[in-house]
Amino acid sequence: MAKSIELVMNFETGEKKEFFQPQHIKGSVALEGLTLGKKIDKKGDNIEEKDIREVASFVAGKVYGGEFTADQMIDGIHANNLFEEVMSQLGSVLGDESGNATKAKKR
């Protein structure tokens, strides 16, 4: 089953909408996600706002095909869950549901 994300779309009513990743994500998108994940991992505890925005932009534009914007993603996720959810979405591109975007799978 494809991973999904639920975002608050209307802050007055609390209306949420669930978006599903496509059944097929291109390998080139996965490679771009891997590069982005490694870049974030290298920063360790020094992750900045621009890094979160870069990942959100990648997820919204490349993974979900522009069904929502990076700003809608950032604002639609509860603040306490923002970093975890953004990284989980990035990790899922590589088939890792735990949110770790760069660990290679052992065979």
C-alpha cells in the first residue's frame, strides 16, 4: 500500500485531506531523495529551516506530483510532528517506513 500524508487544509474548520503517494515513483526521484537524505544526515543536529523547506519541496513536488505545495505540507502538519513526518516522507521514497532516509538496506 502506498504511503500517505494527512494535512490540515482549512485551519478555520480543521478540515483535513489525505494524499497518497503514487504506486510508481521513478528511480530518478529515489536517487534525488537519497542525495537529499545524505545531505540532511551530514548536518546532524545543525539542520536549519531551509533544509526542512528543501525536503518539503522535494516531497510535495516530486513525490506527490504537486498535489499540494511545500508550504501547505509544512503548515498542514502539527508542529510537534513536523520534522518526523517530513523525514518519514523522504525515507519512504526509498522504501524505508521508519523515516531514515539514507541507511542502505542489508540483503
